[in-house]
Amino acid sequence: MRKLDTPQATADVSAGADLTLLPSHRDLFYGGAWHAPLSGRYFELTSPGTGEALGKAADGADADVDAAVASAHQAFAAWRDTPPLERAKALRRFAEIVRDNTRGLAMLDAIDCGNPVRAMLGDAEIAAAQIDFFAGLVTEMKGASIPMGPDRMNVSVREPLGVVARIIPFNHPFMFAAGKSAAPLAAGNTIVVKPPEQAPLSALRLAELVADVFPPGVFNVVTGQGRETGAALVAHPRVAKVALIGSVAAGRAVMRSASDTLKPVLLELGGKNALIAFADADPATVADAMIAGMNFAWCGQSCGSTSRVFLHGAIHDAVLNELKARIGAFRPGRPHMWETTMGAISSRAQYDRVLGYIASATKEGATLVCGGSSPRAPELAGGLFIDPTVFADVTPAMTIAREEIFGPVLSVLKWTDEAAMMRDVNAVEMGLTCSIWTNDLNAALRTASAAQAGYVWVNEVGRHFLGAPFGGIKRSGVGREECLEELLSFTQEKNIHLRFALRPPRT
């Protein structure tokens, strides 16, 4: 979950799922119109919270991607030359539409991806805030002047790249479809959004809502099942840049394919993130942080989740006692119900994968503190639910301590030696986030400096701040988002050297 430092939405949400909120269009959106897939193929959608059918979505293939990219490429020239403040005006209208439809969009994502509707209200607000943020930066795409002496001027300017492909994951479908379109559009690029196959409906609904906000071909949505649609976008010679939020494996595949055309990439990938608690930290506060950082509302399906907790031996038992008293607030429930605090796993494949990790932890000797199975409540039959799960006595060599699970499984490791603990923290291949809890400033700064992560909190966890660069190191990604650097990454720099006209000497 991305807890942005912005006011939460307060829309009223009914207790029942309103299926009239489903998008009426299930085809591909490009060139300002809806197009049936050229192959005629569609794929079935199922609600992970109920197991009910949600209809079909178009399965875009190579020819569909080519048509969408051609439309975006054709629209680029006019959008590139649109004055920046006019682009900002369109983006602010975009944000306004998102805010006006918060309730419906939150419910739609709850039905389609399994996240609880109460939490999805915040996703819609975050998306609108991101759009407004980049609308306000359109005049900051500045170059520089370089002194060259008399009779010469040398300046650099920034120009948009062209067509940008945005490939988004299933954990925040609408927030990423809307919010992650803002920087490319603000910079003057056109965009093709590839929603997740597990939850494409909110992106289709977004296209319905903003169809008249941008000129035809500026904003496009192409759905697809499997890897074909995304792979075609990445490989397309007229796609100037690819931005992906996904797994490390997906990031590797994108980077390999993008290298054929030497197109740049922006990758936010997986995380096996650490929460470190020192001996002086308050056990109750640390327990609250563990729950918040694990994003149990999202069933732990967040790349930034602090899924490895390193507790100092002096507070280890006290923190676990506090945790047991608090974790009951998160119980799986139907995602569309207002009272639900924890949703469903996004797909059957992911559900089976998470249960496999839980089985491996037990087999390898971890101690189950709570959870570890699916709830048996009759009202949850048909849904993909797993109880919030915590393992203690975890060692760095265990599978659950090394691999990203992307599920509601929290691993607790006890430490007493700081140097050894930091070696274990940094031993994994990913480095996205880290959360440090202590009242000792020296310890906080020392640990923040040593942690191999791109985004570090001290006595905070989970929250994002617009303007503060978010991104990972090592195999957690390439580039930074949610800041001016993201906007600039969708531009290219051009240098212009001007020699003044020579004047004849005076006589």
C-alpha cells in the first residue's frame, strides 16, 4: 500500500458491490475510440473476493499493439507542441474527473483486484494528487545556458520522447493507470497503458471517463492476457520508453527486449524489505509499524512491504506479544464491504504461491505465531483469502527470508549484533525500502547509511511524499518516481549552439 502524505478520500461507500460500476466497454481504446481486438480473442475475468464472473476483456495481440502505437505516434506531434500550461490544464481536468468518481473507482478495483474498498478510496485520491503534482511541474522541464564568450550562445532544451508504454501491476490497478500516466503526459509524450490481466477493468473505466479530456491518441489503453501484449509494446520500434512496475523477472525481460532498440526503461521492481527495531524502541509502537509496513489490508501484495522484521533481542518477545494483540484487527473479508479490513489475493496462481511459501516456512523450522491458512468462514467461500501470517525464529537462510512472497506473510528475525544484522539485511538481491526504529540519532543515521535500499524511513513506515524520489537499488529497479526526476526522465536533452551573425567592420 502506498500511503501518500495527502488527505484521505471520504466518499461514502455502500455495503454491497454495485456491479453497474463495471465499464461498459471491454475492447481496446486507442485513437480516441474503442476497437475490437483484430484476433477476435477475449479473456475471462473473475472476482478474487467472490469467485464470480466479471465478463471479458480484449486480448490484444501484436497487430492491436501496432495499431495503438501508430495512433499514439500520430498524436504525438500535436501533443508535443501543445503549450505546457495547456497540457497542465488537461491534466487538472483529469485529476478532477478522478476525484469526482472516487467512490465508483474504489468499488470497481475492490471487485476486480480484491483489495478492500475502504483502502481503495485512498488509491483514487493518491492518483489525483500525483496528476495535480505533475501538472504543476510542466514549466520545470528546464535546460541551461552555457557561457561561450562573445558572439555565441549555447543552450540546452528538454523535449519529450514520443510514445511511452506503461505496464502496470495488479496490486494498485487504478492508482497506477491514472497516476503513472501523469509524468509522461505532462512532459508532452503520448502513452499506451497496459493494465494487469488480473484486474484491467478500472483502466478501461478510466478510458471511458477521460476519453474527451485529451486529443485522440494521446491516452490509450490496451488490455491483454499473458505476456504477448506487454512484450509487443516493449519491442515496438515506435515506443520510445517503457515504464514497468512489476517483479524482478519481469524487469529483466523488459530490459533485455528494450535493449534491441536501445530504448530507456523506468523499472520499479520487487522488494524484500527490512524493518529494523533497536533495543530502545517502544514495543507497542514497533508492533504497530510491523502491521502498517506489511500492508495487511492489501494482503501484503506491495513491493514496498517490510516483510522482514529484525527485532533486537531485548524487545523481541514484548513486540511479538503486542503484535498478537493487534493483528486481529485484520481479518479477510469481502472486498466490496465497507467494514472489510483485509482483502483477497489477486489470483488463484498467486494464492497457491503464497500457501506454498507458508508450507516451506513450516518445513524449514520457522515458528508460526499466527495465521498460516485460509479462513473457513462460510461467507468467504469462493474467495481467495489467507489469514495474516507471522513467523518467528526465522533465519536468513530460510526461503521466506530471501524471496519476495507478495502475500500476507511476515518474517521475524531476532538480532543482538548490529554488524551481523546489517549483513543479513543487505544479503538479499533487492533493495527497495527499509524502515528503522530507534530514539538514538547516531544509530538511525548509521543504519540508514548502511542499508542498501533506495527509500529509507526512520520511525516511519509505508508513507510516500510527493517530491521525494521513490525507487530501488540493486535488483529493485532503475530510476526514480514521484518527483521532478520522474518528469525529466520522460524527456531528452538537446543542445543548441548559436553563433551570432558576423558584422562588417566599421569604416
